[in-house]
Amino acid sequence: MRFLGPLTIAPTICLIALPLFTAAGKDAGSHWGIAAMTFVLIIVFSQYLRQIPVPCPTYTKARKCHSTRLNLFQLFPMLFGICISWLVCYILTVTNALPSNPTSYGYLARTDVKGRVVAEAPWFRFPYPGQWGRPTINVGIIVGMLAAVIATMVDAIGDYHSCARLAGAPPPTRQAVNRGIGIQGINILLTGAWGSGIGIGSFGANIGALGITKVRDIIFNRNKHIVLLITSKHTVHVK
């Protein structure tokens, strides 16, 4: 904790995010017009319309059915931007404005490209240890993963402090940080044993959602994760 301050954490987080630009640019390059529209919509909703209240129907025991004004653009800027962009892509798909040739530019913007992936997925799927074969040990991979482990630890420390600040809690102590990193290590060990290709750790986007929604109740967040665990095992068929 004495050596990992803001000047150490900030560059590390930036370096972790830099490789994502390649994947983001590749996906956005499938149709730059749709990507730019989504980008602009998210900025408009989150920065310029966030203080505009929207009347929403509400029901309470005291007032029964009534209207409440909520800052929906502040709560769901990314959701609104993605949904509007998807709707535009759907309209362009059904009107055949987007090319149907897989090799043509803009084909991946169609909404029917990967629809069968969800439709053909099984209703239930439960992971189990050893489903991809027996575990193997490779010294080269272990050495390479050490760099990822160190970067993840530094990133986690920054996430813990950011989460505490947004939640109005005091900064985490050294013991709390050690327990958090230890739990992340156990989670990564379990996900690897169950055949997952990714590790489980703190995620900055969730902390950003905490700041946007202002929902800081631990019971609500625990129930949210239970719902995510259930839905991750269940896939609804889309015909």
C-alpha cells in the first residue's frame, strides 16, 4: 500500500486498457457510421440530457398509481444508446439497406448475422471441472501470467478505493485490501478449475455503474449477482 499510490495505479490501468483499442477499432470498423452514432448517442445522453427528468409511471402503497420524474438519461445512457443503434440496424436489415454478402463492408451491422447463436444454444448448461481436459502446467505461461497478476493486483487496489469513495465509505485498510485480493485469487483458481478462459476480479465498469445509478445498497447488489448467476446458466431461445 505504501508503494502503490495514484501515480502507480493510474498508468497501470491505462496500460491494461490500451490493448482493448485494437479489438474496439476492429469491431467499430465493421461499420463506422453505426459505431459513431452509438458513440454520439451515449455522449449526448450521459453529458447533455442527464439532468432532464422523464415522467415515469410509479406505484406505491401510499400514493397508488402516480407519475414520478426520473433522470433516465443519467441512469441508462449506454443502454439507450445501444438500443437505439440496434433498432436502426434492425430497420436497415429488414429493408435490405445493409449488404447481405458476408464479404461486403457493413455486413456485420446486420442484426440477423449471429441470431442463430442464441437460438441454437442449450436451455441449460452447467460447467464442471475438467470439461476441457486435464489441467496442464507450462512454465512459460506461468511466467507470462505473473505480469497479468501483478497488473490485476494494482488495478484492484485502485478499484477498491474508487468504490469506497463512490459509496461514501472510508478508504479500505491494508487488511481489507489483502482480503479482497485473496478472494480474487480464490475466484480465479475456481474459474480455472471449472474451465473458464477468464479470471474473476474487480471491474471498473461496475464501479462506474455504481456512480451513475447511485445504488449503494449491499443487499441489492448481492441479489443482483444472484440473478446474474441464475441467468448465466439459462439461455432463452429466440425464434
